[in-house]
Amino acid sequence: MSNVATLIGGSGADTISLATAAANASIDLAAGNDTLTLGGFANVATLSNVETALGGTGNDAITLAAATAGASIDLGAGNDLLTPGAFGNLGVQSRSVMVQTHP
């Protein structure tokens, strides 16, 4: 997919790969066991209901807009920023990223 500002998934298992940078994108893949692969760009996105998020080589800034349970997040290379929401989150984070938390 390219040049997406808002993406809403369905009830099945969605597998989405972005071919261009996500610029202030809002991505909600809804129900299902969903996978989002970001392109090798500087991506800025707010994610909801994404069970697996994979980054590329750019500096990604990702905000979680919904509580996660059992999520797998690997933002890849780059200086990445992951901001979980102000609610309970449970998941596996791969690689070193800066995690910004809410007080």
C-alpha cells in the first residue's frame, strides 16, 4: 500500500506492507491476527489492534492507541520511538528502541 493516511482493517487476519512512508498515519487493523510491515522510511503512525508490527531501516515514531496483549513489535534499524498508551500493555519488543511512557 502507498500514501495511506487512515487504514481500517476487517475481521479477518490482515497482512499489510507499506511501500511508502507513513506520515501521521492512523492504522487500525481491527479483529484478527494482524501484521503490519512498515517501509524502510521514517514512519510516523498511531497503531490500534496490530498484533505484529515490523519496522524498516528508518527512524520510526509509533504510538499505540489501544491496549496490546501478546503483541510483537520489532521496529528494525534506526533510532525508533515507541509510545505506549496510558493503559495496560503486554507484548514483546525486539531491538533497542526508546520507549516513552506516560506518567
